[in-house]
Amino acid sequence: MAAQETYKILTKVKTKNSRIVSETDLTHLPETVKKWMVNTGIIGKPKVQSVSLKQRGTMRTKPSGNWMPFEATQSFNVLHPAFVWHTKVVIFPDLNMLGRDQLKNGKGKMLIKLAGLIPIVNISDNTKINQGAMLRYLAEICWFPSAALSDYIKWQSVDSNTAKATFTYKNKSVSGLFLFNDNGDFIGFEADRYYGGNKNSKLEKWQITVENYKLFNTIKIPSQCNVTWKLKNEDFNWLNLEIIAIDYNKTQAPSL
């Protein structure tokens, strides 16, 4: 199933003869975003059309919950913005939870199965899930920075170290803040995101914080990140992840 879903995401990606990124491509960007683009090392490199990566880390389902180790694979179509993320979470030594998060054609899908068989979450194509999936894609372009040059993302300067990005696709739009340090490193992302996908879910502050960087394929990207919900009564850091491998402009499905 994972390979089939990845194939559907990547089937129309053309990775040969990707255009080389030049400094001229950055002229329309806010200064802080230009600095980030240069700092990542994308100048002179092919523009990324597809991404396949592997992650590992820990997650929990509630602020008081136990941390659970996970592994995940994720594939992105950058030309027609989409992704599929598959994860295996170890609840107990002999019990796993399998999850899938997806964005395709501007619509989100979320599926979680206990032991790979029993669905405990299965939500797709509602306004709140769509918004969350689009925000996730927008934030995660930090792993393939040349996507910041895509026509579907518009940039607006906020201050010397902050820029607002608006991602529009299939008549839907989401916006978030990209945060940078003085050296031009991406250090975080913030947006108002629906905390869940049911009718009672409300917008809450969703925050990604970068903990470390690494060179992958000569591109400098965040390699370790924490994800936190800034809830009214407390901060809920629910996910800590590390990128352990990433490939650009390939169309094979990664495996756990």
C-alpha cells in the first residue's frame, strides 16, 4: 500500500533536466528569504522536483503521555505539491501503530491503525484536515528549499528575520511564518492550525523549532526538529524528529 500511494504521488514527476537555480531566481524574494536560499547552497544546483526521505524520533499523543519511538518515510511531489508520510510507532515491544498522512490535489487524508489492522483514526477531505496537510507541506519545504521559488508560494517580509509565506493550490490557501537567524538559517515555523479534524477542533498555534542542521547532497537543511502545539493552558511538544536520509529528484518509494 505504501509503495502504491507513493507511486501515485510521484508518477508524473519529471526529474530529468531540472532547471539550475541561479541568483536571478531569488530577486523577487524578501531579503531574509534570499539569505536563507543562498545559505542552504541551492545556487547552481538543480531545482528539486521530488523528494524521498527517512525519519526517526519520538512522539506522544497527549501532553502527559509516554514518548514512543517511531520510524517514517515520506515522499513529496514539488511540481504538483503533494506528499505521503508513512510511519510505524512502537507502542509496546510487541505492538505497533501504523500511520499515514497525505496531501494530494489540495486534500488531506489521515489514517492510523493499531497493529496495522484496526483503524482508530480515518479522516479525509474536510476543511480542517485539508488546511493542516497544506500547512505541513508549506513548513516542510525547509527540507527542499528550492521549493520556496515555486509559483504557488508567495512571500512577504515581516521583519529582518521573519517572512510570511502563503501557499495557494486548488483554490485553497494557507499561510505561516518562517523564522530565521542573523546568519540566514531557518530556525522555525509558526502558523495557526486546526488541532484535529473533527467539528469541535479549533485553531491553535503550531510551532516547529529547529535543533540541528546537516548537509544532505551538499544542501544544508534542518536535520533535527521539535513540533509543539502552543495550547492555551500548556505547550504540548508532541513530536521530536531526525532526518536520517534524503534523496532529491528520484521517484522510488523509500521503505521503512
